[in-house]
Amino acid sequence: MASLAIVTVSNITTDQYALLALKAQISYDPRNVLTSNWSVSSSICSWVGVTCGSGHQQVIALNLSYMGLVGTIPPHIGNLSSLVSLSIENNSFHGSLPNKLACLYKLQHLSLGFNKFGGEIPTWIGLLTKLQNLSLHGNNFRGTIPSSLSNISSLQTINLSYNQLSGPIPSSIFNIYNMKRMDLADNMLSGPMPSIISYMSSLQYLSLTNNYFSGSLPSEIGNLIMLSDLYLSGNNFEGMLNPTSVDGFI
Ligand SMILES: *[C@@H]1O[C@H](CO)[C@@H](O)[C@H](O)[C@H]1NC(C)=O
Ligand SMILES: *[C@@H]1O[C@H](CO)[C@@H](O)[C@H](O)[C@H]1NC(C)=O
Ligand SMILES: *[C@@H]1O[C@H](CO)[C@@H](O)[C@H](O)[C@H]1NC(C)=O
Ligand SMILES: *[C@@H]1O[C@H](CO)[C@@H](O)[C@H](O)[C@H]1NC(C)=O
Ligand SMILES: *[C@@H]1O[C@H](CO)[C@@H](O)[C@H](O)[C@H]1NC(C)=O
Ligand SMILES: *[C@@H]1O[C@H](CO)[C@@H](O)[C@H](O)[C@H]1NC(C)=O
Ligand SMILES: *[C@@H]1O[C@H](CO)[C@@H](O)[C@H](O)[C@H]1NC(C)=O
Ligand SMILES: *[C@@H]1O[C@H](CO)[C@@H](O)[C@H](O)[C@H]1NC(C)=O
């Protein structure tokens, strides 16, 4: 993992090279967006979906959401060393996520929702320690939630809904006290809701809907005074809901 942290010092030329590598991996572009617009005769800063920083020296955001694209992500994207935001929601990107993405150490927003990515959620995502938003919903991710996510202390929103994740929520995740929205709905997750859920004192939204969570609900959820949305249906929870545990919501 340490070798992944070596950062390529990129410039507008290396950024262009990375974007052209991505374009080359697109096998279907129904509206010819990249095909016609991503032309080497114009600056990459004028390309659709590309935002450059001040001075036009580096790509800081890439948004290719809702374009109907089919393709894979080349490792070259890991060379966009100034990237703060990467959104490719609602396309048909497939395959696995190249581990070179771990080099995007400035990334704050990573949105890969509604694509066809598979395999396990890579452990190296935990190296993206500036992430605030992580959306991986609506893919084919399997296996367990990596405990390395607990290293992203800046994480505010995590959306892993509509995948095939299984096993318990790693307990270290509950140490992310900045977490505001956590959506784990529609997976095959199991285990109890531990009382240390109350460590997530900023939590506003929690959905565990349609999983195999079980056991009784800890009274400590009443300590989550910011919580306004709690969705627990479609699980195997049992027992009584202690009235004092919901006092906090009133
Ligand atoms: C950009 O970086 C590459 C590789 O580090 C280097 O070869 C090239 O000269 C640089 N180009 C500019 C315009 O700085
Ligand atoms: C690409 O699209 C942008 C934004 O729509 C536009 O400003 C630019 O001129 C286009 N470039 C080419 C080469 O079509
Ligand atoms: C990306 O673009 C879509 C529509 O083109 C927009 O709805 C969305 O807010 C953008 N996302 C980001 C992070 O800018
Ligand atoms: C960028 O990344 C690719 C693949 O990870 C690599 O082969 C390439 O040499 C890198 N560097 C530059 C400056 O493009
Ligand atoms: C995004 O994809 C999902 C799943 O395919 C679909 O239900 C949703 O309508 C799409 N959203 C948009 C705005 O296209
Ligand atoms: C994270 O998402 C929220 C809401 O979707 C948005 O307001 C915020 O700007 C995003 N953060 C970043 C760093 O993009
Ligand atoms: C979190 O980061 C530290 C320091 O880089 C590392 O030693 C530890 O293994 C990481 N934790 C997880 C769960 O990956
Ligand atoms: C997670 O994504 C799903 C599907 O787009 C959406 O319905 C849900 O509101 C999202 N959850 C959060 C917490 O934003």
C-alpha cells in the first residue's frame, strides 16, 4: 500500500494523457459526448465534464454522470493528482476499480453510484482520507465492508445501498464522528446494531432497510440527538423498543 501513496506530479499534459486513456476505454458513448467533444485540438479545460483549477494547470473535477457511457476506468486516472471530485454516476462502467485511484489523495467527493462495478470494495479506499462523500450504491459490490473506511475521519455521507454486501458492519466504522448520512439499505448485511452506534454523534440519517440485521435495538440510539431519519424495516430485529431510547428524537 505504501508504494501507492507515491504521488505522480502531474501537469496539464499528464492530465490530458490520463483523460485520453479514459476516452480510449469507453466502448459505447450513445450521445457522442466524449467522441466529439474531447478533442486534442482544444484545451482539456473546455472539455465536457472537466473542471480545471484556477490558472488552468490541473483538473480538479471530473463529472461524467448520466451520459450512458459503457467502459472501464484506466489506472491513468490515478495520475489526476489535483482531483477533488470524481462523479460518474448512472453510467455502465464495469470491471474493478484500479488501485492507482488510491493516489487521488485530494479527493473529497467520489460518486460511482448506479454503474456495474463488481468485486469487493477495495481496502485502499481507506487511504483517501479527505473523502467527505462516498457513493457506491447500485453496483455489484460483494464481500464485507472494509474496516479501512474507519480511517476516513472526514467522511460525512456514505451510500453503499443496492449492492450484495454481507457480514457485519466493522465496529471501527462507528468511530467516524463526522458521519451524517449512512445508507446501507438493500444488501445482505447481518449482525446486531451495536451500542457504540452512539459514537456517531453527528448522525442525521441511517438506513439499514432490507438486510439481515438482528438482535434488539440498543437503547443508546437515543443518544443520537441529531438523528432525524431512521429506517430499519425488512430486518430480523426483535424485542422491545425502550421508550427512553427514542426520547432523544422528540
Ligand atoms: C509535465 O510533466 C511531464 C512528466 O512529469 C514532463 O515530462 C513535462 O515536461 C511537463 N510539461 C509541462 C508543460 O510542464
Ligand atoms: C465541448 O463542449 C464545451 C461545453 O459544452 C464547449 O464549450 C466546447 O466548445 C466543446 N468543444 C468542442 C471541441 O466541441
Ligand atoms: C454532475 O452532473 C450532474 C448532471 O449533469 C449533476 O446533477 C450533478 O450534481 C453533478 N455532480 C457534481 C458532483 O458536480
Ligand atoms: C500515469 O499512469 C499510467 C498508469 O498508471 C502510467 O503508465 C503513466 O506512465 C503515468 N504517468 C504519466 C506521466 O502519464
Ligand atoms: C439512475 O439509474 C437508476 C438505476 O438504473 C435509475 O433507477 C434512475 O432512474 C437513474 N436516474 C436518472 C436520473 O437517470
Ligand atoms: C457532498 O454531498 C453533499 C450533498 O450531496 C454536498 O452538499 C457536498 O458539497 C458534497 N461534498 C463535496 C466535497 O463535494
Ligand atoms: C488506518 O491507517 C493506519 C495508518 O496509516 C494504518 O496503520 C491502519 O492499518 C489503518 N486501519 C485500517 C483499518 O486499515
Ligand atoms: C443512496 O442512494 C439511493 C439511490 O440513489 C438514494 O435513494 C438514497 O437516498 C441515497 N442515500 C443517501 C443517504 O443519500
